[in-house]
Amino acid sequence: MLQLDRDIIFFDVETTGLHVIRDRIIQLAMIKYKKSGDTEELNLMINPGIPISEEAFQVHGISNEMLRNKPTFLQVADKIFQFMKGADLAGYNSNRFDVPILMEEMYRCNLNLEIDNRRLIDVQRIFYRMEPRTLKAAYQFYCRKELENAHDAMADIRATVEVLGGMLQKYKECDLLNDNGTLLEKPIQSNVQKLHEFTNDIKVLDATQRLKYNDQGEVVFAFGKYLGQEVGKTLYEDRNYFYWIQEKEFSFQVKELVKKLLKEYELKIKTTNS
């Protein structure tokens, strides 16, 4: 299906709720497609240590009682980390939810799930840009089948893999006219790098989309009272805002990035004044 120059993992999570920082993973399902042509699966049920919200239970049907004797994330974190080593990542709505919540879980276990050197494919982004609908509708549209066991992580990710296969076939000769009038020639190809570029905003720095590059190549805030202002300069002039970010519910990735950007700006000022 895909032309692989390294392993790629399709994955999906079920969680206690929809808050990337506050909620926890209760099911993690992964299928690793190796460049050798082999596949490997990992499907884990996890005791989150916190209650599952009623809203989440109504979606996936996984109860606190079902997870009582399951391992905690800390107990399986290294196994997951090793399974994912060196692989690109793919999923459905994975860039906005699955990737950042998994990064947070890893960080709490003192493991850094680096994404800078991984290519990310969000199948939902392809679908929403080409045919805006849900996963169930996507499965029916591209695979001509009804999706059974929806919101079971492994069933959902198997469907996601099939949907991507249908997309690669349907759109292999299709161009896309962007909203700004530019033409993308055959953007949907059986190529991980091309799909990574199509499904990701290259101006965004972090998985939670709090920091981004502006047109001048400067890193600016994508939220809050300093929206659009340069991060390093702003934090140098307003240290209280820096400490506020470190104390509030921002991802560890954002917190580490603002530390780095502040240090770089401090060095720039010091060099200029010396």
C-alpha cells in the first residue's frame, strides 16, 4: 500500500476524556508496518488511575471495573516506547489528539516521545480536505462496507488503514485546488513524506498547536493575549508570562520549547550587547 523507507505505525487510543493534558489513555492499539513487509501488532488495555468520564464511557463502552486489574501506563510505557522506536506515525485525528496525549503519558514516565524526526500522517486530514465526513462514512465511502465495532481502538485503526488504501486508489490522479488558489498536483501518493506534508501544517511547532512560525520565520504565540507576537522577545520582557506557562496545563513540549526560545533570545541579547 505505502512505499516504506522505514517502519510506520498506525495507532489509536481510547481515553478517560478529551482533555490532552488532564485525561489518560485506557486502550492503545498499534499496527506496525515494517519496511521488510512484515507487520506487528500491540493492543493494550490500561488502568488510568482516574475515573472514566460518563461521556467517554458512552462512546467506547470501557468501564472503570473492566480496567481494575490492568497494568498502569507506567508499567507498559517502556514496552510501548521500544515498539515505537524509529517509526513514523499515522492515525485518524492523530495529530490533534492521539499523538499529543501519548506524548504526555510518556513524559509522565520520564520518556520523551520525539516527533521532530518522525513523519506524521493524519488520515482524517486527507479525508476532511478531500471528502469532509466521519470515519464511519469514510469507511463506507472508500471501502463500500459498514464499520462494525466502532470506537473499539483496534477495529477503528483497522478501518483507518483500509480507508487510507481506498484514498490512495481514488485520489492517485487527482489534483487539489487550495483555498488560496494554489494548485497541488497529485498530493495523495503512496509516499509517506508526501502524505506527511499534506496532513501537517509545517508552520506549527508543537502537537497542541500553541506555537507556530509567522511569515518572517519567527516563532510566535498561536493563542492568548500575545497572539502573533514573537515568543522569545515576549517572554524576555514578561517573565511572569513565562512562569505562568510553566505552571498551567500546557503540554511538556510547549514548556520545553518556550524555555529553549527564551534562552536563545537571552543569548541573542547578550551577544548583541557584548
